[in-house]
Amino acid sequence: MLKFTIRRLLVSFPQLVILSLLIFFLASLMPGDALSGVIDPNIPAEAIERQREMLGLNNPWHIQYKDWVVNMLQGDFGNSYFKKQPVLDVIGDRLTNTIWLSLFSAVLIYLIGLPLGLISGRYNDTFLDSVITGYTYLGFATPTFMFGLLMLLVFGYNLGWFPTSGSVDANVTPGTFEYVISKMYHLVLPSFSIALIGLVGTVQYLRSGIIETKQKDYVTLARAKGVSESKVYTKHIFRNSIIPIAAFFGYEITGLLGGSIFIEQIYAYPGMGRLFLESISTRDFSVANVLILMYGFLAIVGALLSDIILSIVDPRIRIK
């Protein structure tokens, strides 16, 4: 396992290099630059051009890329031209909110999805199974942003049960118990909007796995030996049926950490997804490039994490 992990990390390095090249090259092709739309138009064109020259924005893209990589290797990820802050400070403020949202969403996905999948697979072709399966079909067909808007309209505006924007109340003091409660209260609607659509894949995978597994010979043998039905499902059926879910667990977690752009935008939630949209719209490429590189790194880590988890869940699969 250790050799496999080291080998995968070594393979991931050229992937990150190629990804960073593509990111920077494509960003250089976009119209305008970080100063477009930011500088007062009343400032003389000569002064604006001197500013671009000083910041290196007039250099060829490959020269800018080399400077960007060298600075990152030295721990300097650049500055946000729009927010006038170091990029790491800008991302750090949003990363905490995205981690909170990702954790809440992941807990809800598996807390609700696993029981629903188990019930649907165990009692397949019943009325209860039809209800659960019908919901999953509806979830597959419903865009996340549409479901988020519906949740916001019903529970945010019509019923007024939950806040409709932000990540915390403005009048609470950070570090207090009220601050934590306010954080969690603002997470309810966004996390449920992600989870109630995100769990449909988990339910379908688990249902299909249980229906297939409970027809295996070793399950019939366990029942013939007098093993209770609850133990048959927990020890024999559920453990083998959860393998496909475990295989995608790493992708699921890192995908959530990447942030849900649509949900964060709908709820005006200050996370990484919303920051990415802001950086694109303001041409703040120093922030956008680092975010995309971070998303690529998370995808590579997710693939590695999925392989490790899969080998732990199923001892028959050992990656040497």
C-alpha cells in the first residue's frame, strides 16, 4: 500500500504540471486582464500601461507562467488585484466555510442515503421501494440549482424558517457558542439542497448491490445455517453491496470540498465556489488560477483516497 501511494503521488506530479500549464494558457487567452474594469477610466492611459508593465501583465504568457510557478514554489501565490489581499488570505476566508458546508452535506448524504438504499434493496418491488426509487429518478432529473431555488423559496422566503443568505449572523461574536449555532443554522438549507440531490446515486448503487448480493450462494448458505436475517444483511449483504459506494467515496468528499458553485451562488454563501465565479467575473486570474489548480489537486487526492478506502472495505482487493 505504501509503495502504491508513493507511486501514485509521483505520477500525479506531471498531471499537476500539465494542468497548471493549461490553466495559465487558457487564462491568458481570455479578453482583458486583472486591471480591466478595476482602474478608474479617468486615469490617463499611460499611467494604466505603466501599471501593467510594472505588474508584468504585458509579458508573454510563458514568462508570466514561469514567474507564477517560481513564486508558488517559494510560498508566494500572488495577490488578488480585486480584493487587494494575498491570494492565500482570500481563499483561506472562504475555505473554512466550504469545509463546513462539505462536512454537513457529506454527513447528510450518507446518513439519509444509506438507510434508504438498504430499505429499497431489502424490500425491492414493494410500494416502499417504488416510493424511494421514484424519488431517485426525480432527483436524477432535477438540476441542483432548481432544487436549491425551490428550497430557498419554500423554507427561506415563504415559511421563513431559515436564513436566505450569508454564513453567519452579523451581530454574533466569533468564538462564542452563539457563533457556532449561527454557523450551523445558516448551513441547513444549503447542505440539504446539496444532500437531497446528491444522495440519489448512493441510494441507487446500494439498492442495486443489495438486490444482486442477496441472491448469491453464500447468502443462501448463511440463511440455511440459521443465521438471523439481520446478521445476514449486516455481515454478508451490506458489506459487499457497499463496495461501489466506497470506491467513489474519495471523489465524493473532494468534490464537495471543491464547493457547489450553484448552491453557494443561490444562497449567497461565501465559499470557494462563489469565490471562483467572482474571480472570473472580475478577471482576478491570480485567484482563479490557484482555485482551479486546487480543484485539480483535490481530484487527484480523491482518486487516491478512493483506492485506499476500497482496499480497506474489501480485503480481497489489495493494491500492491
